[in-house]
Amino acid sequence: MTRIPFNTMQEVIAEAFGRAGMSAQDAQTCARIHTESSCDGVYSHGLNRVARFVDYVGRGWVDTGAKPEPVKSLAALEVWDGNRGPGILNALAATDRAMELAAQNGIGMVAMRNTTHWMRGGAYGWHAADRGQVAICWTNTESCMPAWGAKEPRLGNNPFVMAVPRAGGHIVLDMAMSQYAYGKLQVTRLKGEKLPFPGGYDKDGNLTDIPGPIEESMRILPMGYWKGSGFAILLDTLAAVLSEGLATDQIDRIGEGSCTGCSQIFIAMDPAQLGGAAFTDRVGDGVAGYVTGSPPAEGAREVLYPGQIEIRMRKDQIENGIVVDDGVWAEVLALAGRTA
Amino acid sequence: MTRIPFNTMQEVIAEAFGRAGMSAQDAQTCARIHTESSCDGVYSHGLNRVARFVDYVGRGWVDTGAKPEPVKSLAALEVWDGNRGPGILNALAATDRAMELAAQNGIGMVAMRNTTHWMRGGAYGWHAADRGQVAICWTNTESCMPAWGAKEPRLGNNPFVMAVPRAGGHIVLDMAMSQYAYGKLQVTRLKGEKLPFPGGYDKDGNLTDIPGPIEESMRILPMGYWKGSGFAILLDTLAAVLSEGLATDQIDRIGEGSCTGCSQIFIAMDPAQLGGAAFTDRVGDGVAGYVTGSPPAEGAREVLYPGQIEIRMRKDQIENGIVVDDGVWAEVLALAGRTA
């Protein structure tokens, strides 16, 4: 484990993306989002995901030169085609446009079809909240989780994001529909540990907290059993209907890695035109204060609101450098044409 | 257990509501929603909830004469005040207005503050889908569930609804943020059974599937542990911010039963102006077919999409009458001034 300064990490990732064919400005933007993700502790979609993105570009699954474009406009709702450009750039463009539509109409939405992996979904929630807006975003994905009562993965884990701006720290939820990510299963298995709670079924249909047999069966558990399963189904259907794009059953037929060809929704609302920033802060402070002031349960030290861990990690890692796995860092340095 | 014809049930409930002071038309509308809920198998918020509503009216917690009114308009987003009128009437007015705004702008939203219990949240999803629109609705509530890692209930269970129209049967999700409703705990306890999965903590902080100790501690489990907790926090914050209304911490101070003074969000999108009804059906058919065609897990007979059970129950109970608990039916007959 080494700690790398924020600016250094961003610079190196940008070089790697530049060598993969992105323009200097696009490479900087994507590198910033990856670096911010690692900085906030979302390592899986930060530095650790750079090599896979570069691989997808090499395979022709992401078109670094493609630009997203509006294909339909209905006053407050626009449909865009992502043209399989870099998911981060498409998602930022969609979030910015949804915020413009919200500034004009109170609420605004961009439904983006035919895009690619947006990396960390929370990035677009934080992006909107930093600009004073409320955001709801989600994406569908290829199948990676069985529906409730089913044996075979036919649902995406369909990450879902909600964000509210707050001077004292935005309140941001970023969750996938599976109880655990496959990355969490892998990390837990490598440590020889069990999951805190059952995370899926083994190949014989036994619910288990041992990660290996779940990775093998691909029978990962939807959060809240039937609830996460149902929520994933609705997120998928809405994403495809509203973007005139593809649902999970159709993304599965593309077979070009994770999320290639997926559909995404970006909804923004403008609280400046509602109660204003001071009112929004009062509501957020009330909710956050009430929750964090709860007496902790046995064994718990404190009660947190969504986004609070990210804010703490960010503060620490901006001051002290971002923790990296040495092997991953060496790999990204090599992609940037540098030697470790 | 007796079976009561749909029309008879609606008529009797309407009489009960009329005697509680509602106009004939309002009583009919509310009675229809309660009857439809029972008919779809959502008994808790159908016939079984009539007496409690009448009680709330008697206490002055619901104003049967109040009408909801718009207080702010931002093109595609309107803020309404529910004036503590009947939650069903307020929610129907909000859904209808959100759909009008969606027809004009692609997407429309009504944020309703100061309203009362909307009964079955799914009602508004089905209502919109019946009219060809996509809907996302949610409400906040008084505290009934601890945040993740906390001992004391400070979160609402904040029901959340998503609906997509489909000629072959709408796809409709209607879920609260707790893994189980208190009603489910009670029913399971009365049968002397265990919950299918752990549903909360006893007073000493042990996770348990025995309902009694959870009812006693009020430490009901959020669905997906930290995920349902975080989702509940965001639904609450957004509902209050966008309606310029109250969040759970403030609703708790009102102390006038369930949901009095709560904040609700109604978002509609118009797929007729996107891919059109045939495209929307194709997407829904694709998703539903993929999911329901999954090989069932060990012990499961079939795999269902959200809304499918309700459609089956509705068909059966419209044909054969709606199953009622005889005691509850007698109570509602008495409220209607009839003898059993």
C-alpha cells in the first residue's frame, strides 16, 4: 500500500487515457472522475478500473472519439444517444443538460441510450449537488444477478443514485441492487473471511455468507431479497422505455463487457427555485442531525448518513494521498508509458 | 373468511366515509381505492384500514373538507399543499396533475406537502400506468425504523412506487424501506410462525426471525441493511426539500398518527411521446419474459415480475369476491350504519 497525491494520480491516469486515444481534455476529465472515486474510497471504480477501460477501448467496445447527441426533445425531457462514447463523458454531459432543463423547468431529465460504463454512479450525484441541484440517476447493466426465486442471472445490479446538496456535506446515496458487489466477494474471499450477512446462494441453492461458492454460482443476493430484485426490474424497464434504448435482456446479447450499450437516466431538480439553499440546508441538517444523533446499536460506534464516509475519506486522502494497491499503480504507470 | 363482491365492498366503505363527513363523490373515490387495494391482495391498506381512517377523521387529524392547492409552479414542477385533506384524494389529484405536466413537458412532477396517509402507494402507480404513463412516487412517514447501526426508530419506512404501463399487465413496484411491515410481523406472530428471513433486532440487539421481540423493540430491519436505511434517508430528504414540507424528524413532532403532515412526490413521464405504446410494450414484454422465463430456484415454482401477483389476485377476487376477515367486515358495516 502506497499513498499517491491526488494530482499525480490524475496526471498519470490522464496520460494512460491519452495513450488510449482520448483527447487531452477528455482524458483529463475522465482521469479526474476516476481519481475522485479512489479519493472517496470507491477504489473499484477509480484507479482500479483504469486498465479495464483501456482494454475496452482497445477492443473497440468504447469509441473515444464519439460524442453524445440529443435525438428528441420534449421541453423538460430529452433523449440522447451516447454513441458508445466514454461513459463518464456521456454521463457528465447528461447531468449538466438535466440541470439546465431543471433550471428552466423546475425538473429536467436526460435519458441516455447506447452509452458505456459510467464508472462510479455517485460521481454524477456529487457533481449535481456541488452545483446546488438535487439529482436522481440510474443505469441498467448486463445480467449479473438472478431475479428473486430464480437460479440464473437475468438482472443487472443497476446502480441507483440520489443526491441532495447541503452546505454541511451533501447527502448522497449510491447503491447497486445486489447486497454485495462481486468485488466485495472477491476481497472477502482473498482475506479468507465471511461476509457480514448472507450474500447469495451456492450452486445447490443454500443461502451462504461464504463468498467463493457465490462467485462460482453467480447467484448473488438482491438487497432485501424480493425487494432489490423488483427494484432492479423497474430501473431496467424505465431506463430502456425512457431512453428508447436497450434493457438488460438486450444488453446481454451485445456481450461486449460491462454496460456496453446500456441505458441511463439523469433527473435533476432545482431547489434554488423551491425553498432556496438555506431551506434545503435546514431540511438536510434536520435529517442528518436526527439520524447521526441516534443512540448507536450494540457494537456500533456511530450512526452515519449516506455520503458521510466519502466526505471523511476525501478529506483524509486529499491531505495524505490516496491509498493504492502497488500492483494496480504499477499497471497504470505502465499504461501511461512511465516506469514505476 | 367470507368473500364480498367488489361493488358491495365499495358501497359499504363509501357509506362509512359519508357518515364520517365526506361528500358522496369523495367517499366513492376513496372507497374505490380501498376496495381496489383489498381486491389486489393489499388488505392492510384496503378494507382493513377503513376504521383507522374514520378514527383519524374523528380526531380531527384528517380534514375531509380540505382540498389540495398549488402553491408554486415551475413549468414542469409544481408544489402543492395538501391542507391535511384525505390522503387518497390529494394523491390522486397530484398524480393527475403530474401526468398533465408530463403530457406538456415530457416529464412532470407534483411535490405535495402537508398531506395525510395515502393508504396504498401502489394505487397511484397503477392509476398512472392505466393512463399510459410511467410513474415514480414516494412518501415520507413518521419514524418507525432505526437507521442502520442505530437503536431507536428515527426513519420512516417511506414507501416507494415505480410503474410502467404494459398491455400485457403493468409492471408495478410498491415497496416500503423495511424488510417487513409491522403488519407482517403481527400476522406471523399470531400464527406462531417465524419470518422467512431475519426481520429485525430484539431489545438486546440480536438479529432475529421471531416477530414478537421485534415488535417490542421497534428495531425493525431496513431492507438490505444499510441500503434500505440510506434509501429511506434520501427519500425523506428529497420529499421535504422538493415539497418545501416536513421531513420525518418534524413529522414525529406532530404526533397525530401515521403520516399526518407528511410530504409526497409524484413524478410522471409520457412514453407516448417517446417510443410510443408499442415500443413501451415491447420493452416491458422483453423484461417480463426474460425474468419469468428464468429457471426457478430450488423450492421455487415460478419467477414473477413486480405487479404480477396483484394482477392474479385482482382477476380472482373480481370473479369470486374479495376475501375479508369477518370481524373487520362487521366493523366496517357498523361504521356504514348497517347491521351484519
